Amino acid sequence: VLGDTKHVIGVATFRGLAIFADGEIAVHRYEGWFDLTEGNGEFHGYALWQFKDGAEIRSSYNGQARTSEREEFHVEAEFENFTGTGRFANATIRGNFSGRRYEAIADGGSTHLRGSLSMENITE
């Protein structure tokens, strides 16, 4: 807590699985930093998707966090600056994500995210 406001600055690491519409699953990581006052503010970082065949997708992201009237915590972000390896080496990729955090950061910050990646020029 800084001054009279609830100001939280931190570094976060989230890990989970990305499940694609075609059933493919990738190990997914977000690592970044946030600056929130009373639950509202900005967050930035990097994302990594690792696929079973060894291919990877990497991206930076920039987002906004906000609390709702019911004291729920919501996030929205845009992915930027994509790079890839393997079948994604020459891909054109765009994406975003949004979601909700289910517990306080101090308790682990469990979060559910729903994202979208659109990809073109993937090699098989």
C-alpha cells in the first residue's frame, strides 16, 4: 500500500495450457509486470506457446485491468510483435485475450483467460 491508495506493483508468472479449436494443446506461459491502483491499471509482458512438435510462438502483450461493481477483477490485452519457430517461423499472427481473476494476487492470483490467435502462412 502506497499512501492513501491501494497501489500494487509487481511481477507475475502465469503457466497453463492453451487449448485450440482444432484440439491441439500447447504449454503456455505469461511473464510480465503490473501497476494497479485499487485493482485498476496496466500490465505488460511476454507470452510463450510451446507445442509438442517443438514449434514455438512468442509475443509481447499490453493490457488493462479493471474491477467491476461486484468487485470482480477483469483483464483485457492485445498481443504484439509475434515471432515463431518451426511451422510458425513465417506465420503472420494476431491476437488478444481477456479474462477474470478468481483470487487475490496475494493468494496466488488464479486467473481464467480466453484468447484468440489468428494465424496465416503456417508451414506443415
